[in-house]
Amino acid sequence: MLHFPVSTPTLNTIEEEPGTPVPKVILDVPGPSRTNEIKGNIQDIGEAGSLHKYLISLHRQYGPIASFWYGDTQVVSVADPDIFQQQMHMFDKPIEFNSAYMPLLGDESIVYAKNARDRRQAYDRCFTTDRIDIYCPIFQEAAGELVRKWREKTEGEQIHLNTDMATFSLKVILDTFFGDHFEQEEVVAAFERAYNVCWCEMESRIVEDAPPRGSDRHTKFEEAITTMKNIIKSAAMTRELTLMEGSEELLIDVMIEQSPNEEHLFADSLTYAVGGYHTIANLLTWCFYYLAAHPEVQERVVREMMTVLGEAGSVSSQNVKKLEYLMQVIQETMRCAVISPWASRYDRQDGKLGVYYIPKHTPIIQALGVVLQDENYWPDPQRFDPDRFNTATAATRPAFAFQPFGFAGDRKCPFDLFTYVETTECLLSVLRQFELQLVPGQDVHRVYGLVTHPSQNIKITLKQR
Ligand code: HEM
């Protein structure tokens, strides 16, 4: 049995409960009428192929602030850097767009919990700038394993990027969050299998109904959740048994401290694992893809690495900032691939966005990805060009035109620095050893879900440097 603290964590003083019903009809924000009385425009979102694609056409037609119907709730979507800035005070997330996660994460997840602010602050102390360096040896070990695996390939043998990046990313997340329990490969593999079942299910539920109880799909989903919870429970128990005085505090330690019961612990452990796994796996996949497709960019990254780090230097939270061009490559990859297409909020007060009055509790989509592809800020937006992020060019854009990690209410993604350091370590470890080449004839498209992934497993080959 896990030992939870006897005191319950403090609740925020909240005057209005999240999930309070929103008004059924709002104002004059332009947008389509609902195509179905009960489902609103959900079918249109499904037909567009994803919420992101729906938002692109919505904003193209109705402008930077537009509305649509998600079921019987009217939603406002914003795709404008200046109007983003007007939302800086908003902390709470609406249930509508996060309910797809609920069957997996449970009712207690930090994503929609009442005491989210306290928990966010507690967890954030594991990911401050000086704490990131504690995780660097984990990034190095995982990158070393990847390089060893790739060294065994014969010249010309194809690498399946998505698969190898998923393995890399999961290993890092589990080791940094939970400690030693995930040393055994079969535990990681069992977690990965169960996770993939759940992830597909959640992505489907943004654009279509959940499968009926008792159906094969539903049963598989429930089984996968149980598997993951059992693994997390064992990881927490292992951690409690092996924790010694003076050990570095890990996320799991803070979660145990903050959780009044097991469900709470499962909810936040899964929330953080979900947050970190596919995002970095896909970011790395897209980075390697663009580097392989642009040999001149690849060579410039290698030259910069040799100047800043020399033959064998490793990455830290400090020297990562000196690798300016590589940072530009990672940023341009996040922009081009639209890794995380949207965030969401509601305000506890009535207010204004742009010229429109917005009643409190109205769900608001922050269409981050629409802005990342807006040609007003990114000429020829489909073209991959890391020089868009050099200091001079970046200064010509509004700051809120590039917000891949969200921005509002002290609740943007807590992992921006973690992401840059982990990604840099992986890319440089590989580039130090190999020249990357794209296997010709691949027709790669972006598939926009909760995280954007390529339409197929991208294939590259390696040449020893
Ligand atoms: C490519 C890298 C990543 C991108 C583009 C990304 C993007 C985002 C975005 C857009 C949000 C919503 C922010 C908001 O609502 O304002 C978010 C939240 C979150 N992300 Fe990330 N993320 C990345 C990496 C990570 C990693 C590595 C982790 C964990 C290790 C993580 C964990 C989380 C968590 C837990 C939240 C929810 C925070 C809360 O609700 O308080 N993310 N992320």
C-alpha cells in the first residue's frame, strides 16, 4: 500500500466551480450556425479531419476571432497574437475540450482539478532551470543507447524515425519522473503498448463519440488503463522503498506528497506522462526529418556544435542557449510541424476579447497552430527556414506570434526548457556520429491530433561521419 500524507492539500478559494454551465447563445462573434441541434459543428470538425484544420477554415472565413458550436455549447476561437495577449490572466481550462482525456486521466487530473494552481506550483519545483541539469545524465544515457542501436545498422539500412523516437522519449519521461523502476525494458514496453491503445482512443474522441460500453474497443481501452495504473503503482512503491535521505526529489515524490489517494496519483502521473511522451517523440521525428531533407541546415548545426561544444561536450541548461542556430532549427520545426495545435481556457469574469463581449465561462480555444502558419507573420508558411528565428527577423514579429507551449495564466507548458535540452542532447548525439539522409520517394503529410504526427513512419538512412 502506498503511504499518502494524512493532510489533504489546500484548495484554492474559487467562487465559481469549473464546469458551471455556460450561456447557450452568446453575442455577435461571427461564425457558422450549428449543423446539428445536439452535436453542433462536431460533424464538421470530423469532416475537416481535425480540430486544427477546422480552425484554419473557420478563421479564414470569419477572421481572427470566431465562434462555433461544440455540442450545445458555443465556443470562441482566437487566432491573433494581440488578442492572445488579452488572455494572459486566464488560468482555468474548460471541460469541453479536455473531457476526451477524462476516461483515461480520471476526475482528479491537474488539467481540470479545482486545486490545479497549488499542484502546478508544487510540481513546477522539479523543473526549474537548475533542476533540469539533474536530468541531463538521463538524456545522455537514452541518446547513447539510441546511437549504439543506430551504429549496428549497416550503411543504407532504413531507420524508422517515429518508432525509435517514441522509444527514446518514453524512456526519458519514465526515468525522469519515476526513477529506477523503469530500468527493465519489458516494463517500459508494457507501458508503451497500453499507452498507445489509450492515446488512439483519446484522439478519436475529440472528433467522434466514445465507443459503447462492452464493445471490443471500450474493453481494450479499460484494460490498457488498468495496466498503466498498475505499473505506476509499482513505480511509486519501488520509489518509496528505495528512497534514501539526500536523494534528489523527483516528480513522483512530489506527486505522492500532494496526493490524498491513489486515484489522484494515477491522474497526475498519467497527465504528465501524456504531456511529455508524444510531444517530444514527434518533435524529434520532425526535427530529424527536416534536417535530413535540408543537408545545408544539418551541416550548419554540426559546425555550430563543434564550435560551442567541441568533439565531446555535452548539453546543459546553460550552454544550450549558446547553440543559437540549433535552437532556431527546433523552433522552426515546432512552427512548421505545429506540434501542439491549440490550447483552451475560460475566464471566471465577463470580459472583452477584441471588440467582442465574452460572458464568463465561455470556452475559448487559443488557435496556436493557426497563428504559427499565418502568412502575415510567416511569409510562405509551409517553407522550412530556421532563419525566420534569427534575432533580427524575430524582432519584426509580435511576440505572441510564436507560442508553441501556450502562454496564459502561469499555466503554459511547464516543459519548454526541458524540451529544448532533451531534444538538443538527442539531436547532437546523433549528428556527431552520423550524416542523415532522407529515403527518397516518401510522401509525408502532417496528421493533426492532440499532437501532430507524420502520416507514415518517416525513413532515413545514416552515413558514418
Ligand atoms: C514539443 C514539446 C511540447 C510542446 C509543443 C508542448 C505544448 C503544450 C501546450 C500547448 C500546452 C497547453 C498550455 C496551455 O494550456 O497554456 C501544454 C501543457 C502541458 N504540457 Fe506540454 N508541450 C511539450 C512538451 C511537454 C513535455 C516534455 C512535458 C512533460 C514532460 C509536457 C507536459 C505538459 C503538461 C503536464 C501540461 C499541462 C499543464 C497544466 O495543465 O497545468 N509538455 N504543453
